[in-house]
Amino acid sequence: MKKLDREVKSTYYLTAHLLDITTNKSVEAAEPFNIKIIDLNDNNPVFPSSYNGSILERSATGTHVLTVTATDADDPTTANGQVEYKLLNENDIFEIDNSGKITTKIDFLDREKQNAYIVVVHAKDMPGMKTGGSVTTTVTITMSDINDNMATFKKKMYSFDVREDEEEDFKIGTVETEDKDEEQNKDPVYSIVADYTTEPKFTSVFKIERNPWKDGVLTLKQKLDFESRKVYTFDVQVHEDNLQRPPDDQGAYADTKAKVIINVLNVDEPPVFSKKAYTFSLREDAKASTKIGGVLARDPDAAQHMIRYSIDDPRCPVKIDPKTGDMYTDRTLDRELIAFHSFYVTAEEHTPKGTEILVVLDFNDNAPELTDIQDLFACEDDGPGMVIGTIGASDKDDHPQRFIFSLANPSPHFSLISEGSSTANITVTQGGFHLDDRRENLMEIVLEDSGSPALSSTTTVTIRVCSCGRDRKHYYCKPASPQAGVSTSALVVILLCILAVLVFLIAIMLNKRCQKDDLATMGRSSGEIYEQLVAYDEEGGGEMDTNGYDVALLTSARNEGRLQQVPALYAAVRRPLADRGHVAAMIEAKKEAADLDRDGSPYDTLHIYGYEGPGSFTSSLSSLETSSSCASSLDYDVLSEWGPRFQTLAELYRPDSAEN
């Protein structure tokens, strides 16, 4: 047996049979009947997920935002399966009916003041009763932007300087505007306002157009003349034809007009002759220094500098007064030789010396930088639409800049919205921050200026997660993760340490090599100590009466060049040198040289002596102990390794010889 569940099966269809228990036969015909399960309120309403909706700002009252639906598995024909809705965070902006339809209660929603709202919808069965199952869901409502704000000038007056020699289509400067609407909804139109009764030529001299950043750009339509007019003053106006609603908080005093002052800068222009060509006639019998006529040039500049005249052709028969321009013959002329003389006269300004000032014009050679990025944090309870901070931009260049903010990679929690020309707001798009979340909230922000050429920079901004109180005052923040990396100075120190270790290892290797060379030439060292062999074949003689020898004779034989290799009389068995230190190596080297030297001095020959009489009452003066000495600690087995020259001595000191 198991419990009945109406949600699994609401009706059971059965057939009743009446049987005689004795005969087991039907008494009456089978009769079908149904059992309907009565519903109990054992299921709560369920929302499929959270909801996201959007609505245009300034929508009319009663505008439908979205509809939420909660389902209840209980019988929909009873109160158990019927659902009613209400908003938990009651406000004066949105409302919901029993069908789950959310609508607006006001008509002045403003995205520029708040771009998103979060409402909590409560769904409960058993409508009208205090009991019943319930569930809640979160609805995020985003404000969509419309063009409801006019573009306005940032300044009331703009001043520009223009040289009088600038050509047509020269860019004079930019008049910047600001618009609270999003970029796609900005549609400013610029125009030059002038009193055509007094200044009818302004629009023929200047024009204003919109650039890609939707600011106004003033451009020359014709060249300027400093001597004709030094200053131009006029107004520029901005308006928008596609405003969908009355502008927010912008009355008749909005800055839709701005004054523009253009100062014409004087450029030193060359002198201008009164005529393009001069013609003079003169009789050929005229004497030298006869006046022919004169030329006249004037300075078009307001300074009216003095003019100096000159003729550059040295073959010209005419000379000119540099101050007045009067011309005279330099010699007598002969018409039969040359009937016409053509030459050029140069007029130059003669300006007195003065102090010159060089103004270095700015060039866009510095990338923009982010400012105000140090203390950015998000509270654990921050939801979508919350502005957690405003970042700024700066540029070392001098000209006015309009900056473009963007994200190098999309952020799952934050968005970047430009505010004006040099600031941007960081806004939460998805909440759910926790202090125990190990992931860091990083934003790669790309900042681009409006210079020519445009420069950009990318900065990684870290947003901390904090536990906040009222008014978003944080009292504890998640510590930032340590940044892995090595500074440039640390890298230099590491490289220097590696170089020092390499130098030390090379020095050790060189030292080892020098020690090997010293070992190979050890027999030639003058500081070695040798022991002199004493002859004892004289009775009654002592060491003082013994014929000694100079130890240097043994070493001098090695300094006379390489010895001739002569086969030895006995087959010498070579054994490798034992590693017994420097003294052992020296003895082995001496022994090998003695074996190979057949003609050398026999100072190192050990003599074999017969009976010498009874022993002395004194002990032996030799450093070699006799075989009868029980206290001897020398290992005489090594004598058998010294070659054939010491074979006899080795046989004398063998252990079996001592026993015999």
C-alpha cells in the first residue's frame, strides 16, 4: 500500500463485480465506478527563474513592463492551485496585478537619475487567506534611454588664434558640448548666429560642423587678413530636432549658445611693388649716373617696415638707390650692342633687431591616463544599477581632449558608462558579491583621446568587495591578492649574482689547473727537502767524514731537457702513481727519472754490504731502521714497487728474509 498523490493520478477508474462466494459466479453484471482524489494544499507555487525586463524612460503611467508567472501543482479549480501576486518592496513606481502583470505607476521615470530598479515579487496560493504556500523571485527592470536631454556647451565663451596665412579648410578649434543621453541618442546640430545686417560675411568666412564625437568643429572657408580685420566675434548655437520628450531640468537658460572670439595673428608678408613691370627709355648718349626712373614697393603689414631695394645681376648696367628705389646708369650705354636691358629688382623689409619669442605648439604625443581609480569597492548587497564609483581621465597634452572609455574584455559584474567628456561611471550589472569569493574583480579599461593621431592606454582596475553599513560606508574589505612579479631592480641584482657565481667558479677552475701544473714540475722546486744518504763502509768514520753530495745535482739533471729514452736492462713493471699527496708524487717522479737515466750520477745507488763486524754500542745514525728493530713502523713492502734498481733492497726487507 502506498499513499495517494493527486498530482500523480487524480482519478482512479474501477469496475465492481458481485460474486456468489459459494459458486464464485457473478450475481449481477459488472458495474464501473470512479474514485476522484480530493486535493490537499501540499505544493507551493514555483517561479521558473528570476526575471529581467526593460522599459523606456518617461513611459506613460500603466505601461506594461513584463509578466511573471508562478505555477502550482495543486488543483487549479480550487484555491490550493490558484496564485495571487504582490510586490514585497512596495513603492510608488511599479505595481502588479493577480495575473502577474507588472506596470508603471508614474510617467516620469528618468534613466539619468536611476538606470535600473530591482523589485521582489511574492506569489502565494490560497488567495485571500492568511495561510498557504508562497515563493518569491527577483525582477530587474532596466531603463532604456531616449533622447530627452539637450546638448549644451561646456563653456560660455571660446577663444581661438588663427594665423592670417592659413589656407581654406583649416581646422580652427573645437567647441565641446555635453549630453546626458547615451551616445546613440545624441543628435546635436550646430550653426553660426550672426547679425546679417552688420556682419553679413561671417558665414562666408567660417563654418561649423559636427565631428565623430558629436562636438562642433570650426573651420575656415577663406583666408583671413590681419590688416583688414584683427578680431571676429560671433555666437554659435546647438539644438536637437529629435527630442522625444521635454528636456530634463533644462529651461530657457540652458547653455545652447556660446560666444566665439577668433583673433587673427599677423604674419610678416613680403613687400608689394606698385606695378608688376616697369619700362623706362633712355638715350644712348646719356652719361653715367644719369637717373632713369624709380620703383616703389610698400609693406602690406601694419608695421610698415622700411624697404630696401637691390639688383642681384652683376652685369646689369643700372644701379639702384637701396632706400628710395631710384635707378641710375652705371656706365654709358650703346644701343648698337644691346638695345634692351631686362633685370629684376628685389625689395626686402629692413626690420630692426628685437626680442623674438618661440612658442612650441603642442602635439598629441602623450597617451591618456586614468585617475580616481584607487578606492573603488563594491558592497556585498550592491545590486544592478548601483554606481560604485566615477573614474576620470587626464592627458599631459595641452589641447582640449574628449576621452572615450571602453572595456577591453566584457566584465560579468560591471559596466562602464561615459559621463561627459572626461569621466565615466562604473555600474553594477550583476550583484552577488561575497567576501569569501577568492576571485578578483578586475576591469581592463581602454582609454582613448581625441587627438590626431589618437592615442590610447589600457589600465587594469581592481574593485574590492567590502562589507558595508548604511550609506555604503565600508568597515571591512577583502584584502587584495598579492601581485606576482619581479621588479627591474630585482632582475638586475639576480643577474649580477649569477655573474659573480660564474666568475668564482672560473677562478676555482683556473686555480685547480695551476695546481696540476705545479704538481707536474714539482721535482724542480728549490724549496723541497731532501735527506742525504750516508755511507757506513768506513770503520770509525762518522757523518762528518762521509762524502756527501749536492742534492741540486739530482734536480739539475731534469733541467737539461728531455732525457733520451734507452731500454732498461730489466723489464720494469709500471704501476700507476698512488694518490699519497705531494711528497709521494715527488718520490715517484724522482724514481721514474732515475730508472730511465742510465748515465746519471750514482749518488742515489744503494750499496750492498757484507759483514762489517760487531755492531756499535750506539744506535744507528741512519734514518732507515734495521730489520731487527721490533719497534719499526715502516712498511717495507713498498720497496718492491720501486722498480729493478731497488729489487735487492726489497728482498732484504721482505718479512720471510727477516725470519731467516
